[in-house]
Amino acid sequence: MNIKHALLWLIGIIFLAVVVLYLGLEEITAALNKAEISVLTFLAALQLITLSVTAFQWQFMLGKSGQKITLGKSLAINLAGNYVESITPSVKIGGESAKIYLFHRNTDLNYSQLTGILLALKYFSLLPFMILITGTLVLAFSVYELPWLVYLAFFVFLLFFTGIAWIHFKGGNGEVKSQRESKKTLFNSIIGFVRKASIYSRSLTGPGESMSLLVLSGFIWILYPAKTYLVTVMLGLEVGLPAIIATYIAYLVSMVPLLPGGLGSFEGSMALVLSFSGIIPAEGLAVALLTRLITFWFPLLLSTAAAGYLALTNNYLAENESMIRVK
């Protein structure tokens, strides 16, 4: 983590601390004291299932590419990518780049093939969320007066998703000129790389396999509000539907690249929307903090360990390869 990222982390923590003090430290602490270890453990298990399903999707797509990789290795690489994603305000781009690099180190696939896999998985992941967040905003628009930042975040996400979908379906269309026929420039190299990745991403799955991946991604997104709802039940709050709306809006706002991992923006957005249901803002923030404990801080702990493990093992393999070449 460089100085810039450390500073952004500090800003996020300070902002969150200010929100806690503003809403009432005693009230928030009183709500947090209602948390039960058994329920938090169950929620952590659900989060581990979420992470494992994502790792399985990568394992499946790598298998379609003729690469055998264990679910444990796929999970470790995904967690390491999540570590980069969590410490940088990159709308997941930094984390996904780290995954491509690590899978390249652990498979025989080149970067354009791995980018193709990422492109397909990103499309299958974002499409269910696009449907869910659109429905959520339509429902919320008729009930709540949401801040403009929510709609701005939706517009940014819509542009991002449209770009991913266009590249996935159209990026490889048209004649790909050879290097002799086209002038070799950085722009042409990027276009050529994207075209190869796009063609490869569409070649991996048929209609049935695509639907299965979409269902798995939908399952992952449905689990997130389920965790939030269980947190509200644990704290003795009667929230219901607003818990679902608050979860998706919080994830939407946190995707805007302001602070690492959406630190502060996620918690503030969830607390605000939950307050619309009649609970006090301090209790809403307590729900957000416990939800983030399970969906952000717990995975970050696992991600840090996975990143350290992969760094050690990759260095060990590199040293052994050097020794073999010397011999």
C-alpha cells in the first residue's frame, strides 16, 4: 500500500468516525452490543460460500480453457485480487488486473485469454446486479426521496456495464487486420488485444452454460441483502423490504471510485436508506457496520492472508526455477 492509498484509507476511516460520533456513539454501541457470535459466525459462513462460488466460476471457465486448477487455488487468487480491490478506489479494475496476473502465473493461458475469461465472468456477474438495482431504484423512487449521488452512481454504473456488454458481444466483430496491414501503434495494439479477448470470451460458453453462470451470479447478489436482513433481525429491528433496498443502493454507491472499498460511502448510504423505514440513524449505521464486518472486513482478513501466501509461494517457485536453470 503506497502513501496515496494509505491517505485515502485514513480519510475513509476519519469520515466514518465522524459519522459515528455525529449519529451518537452510545446509541451505536448499544445496538452493536446486541450482536450474537453464533449469528455472526453463520453470516461469515454465508460470505465464505459467496467467495467460493465466485472462485468456482473462475475454476469452471479455466477448465473450459483446458486448465486444471483446484478450487482452493482459485479461491486464493480471487481473494488476493479482492485484497488489491479493497485497498484501492478502482471500481474493481485494480483487483481484476491482479487476478489476471496471478492466474497467468499459475496457468498456461496468455493475457488476452485470461482477459476474455474475466470479460465473460464480469458480464455474467453485472447483468443480474443491473436487473436488481434497476428494479430497486424504480421501487425506491416511488417511496423514498433519494439523494442525487445515488442516481449519479447508477448512471456511472450503467455506462460501465454497457461498455462491458458491448465489448463482450461486439468487441471482436469486424475484420482484424494483421500487423503488416495496420500501422503498429499503441492504440491499434490495445484494439487488437480487446478483440482477441472479446472473441475468446464468447467462445467459452454455450447458452446453457451462460445461463448457469448467470444463475450463480444472481445467487451471489441475492445473498447480500439476505445477510443484511439477518443482521437487522439479530439487532431486533423490524425493517423488511428496506433492508434489501438499502443493501443494493449501498453497493451501488460504493462502486463509485472515491475511497478504498467504498469505505464510508457504503455505511453512510445504507444508514440513510434504513432511516427511511423509521429506525433511528444510529441503529441504521450499526446494521451497516455489522454488515460490512461480514462482507468487507472478514474477506479483507482472508484476502490479506491469501495475498501473503501467494507472494511467498510464487517467490519460492521463482527461486527454484532459477536454481534449476543454474544447475
